[in-house]
Amino acid sequence: MSHPDAPRNQLGVASVILGGLALATCWLLIGVPLGVVAVLTGDSAKRRVSRGEASNPLAAIAGMVLGAVAIAAGLAAIGYYSCWIPRIRTVCSGVWTTPPLPIAERLVVG
């Protein structure tokens, strides 16, 4: 049986763990959803601290920061991948040209 005045620090710890996992997997594109969950969990943990139910404000903030960094890094990875995937397809097909022009440019060019 738990003591009624025991601090409930589980959300802060979960936020740090989720933020660390998100940062470690952001290049796999799994980090963005994990980062969002880490930020939300950290926000809930911070609210518990402000109500006096938990005693780990630094863990809540650390989880939120790790989650935010993982979201930014994951979005940067998505941008990087979206830039290089068309180039990889053209190189793998043996054609060393740029990807085809959009339809609007083809109509204007000829």
C-alpha cells in the first residue's frame, strides 16, 4: 500500500525516457511522434509539480526539451530525405539527369 503523500514522479521519468528514445530514433522518423508524446508527458508532469503532486520539475523540463529537440531533428531528417530520395532514384536507374520537370514547366518549355 502506498503512502498518500508520496510524490507521483512517474510522468517526469517517462517524459525523460521518451525524449531520449525520440532523440535516439529521430533519424528513423519514429522520433517525431515519440517527441510529441515526450513533450505532452512533460507538460503533464510539470502541471503535477505545480499542484504539489510531484517533486521532479527538472525531469519534466528535461523531457520536454529532449522531445522538442527530437521533433526538430526529425523534421530536419524528413527534409533531408525528401531532398535526396528523387536524386537516389535517378542515380539507381542509371540515368544521371535531374528529376523530370513538373507538368506546368513542361508545357511552358515545350
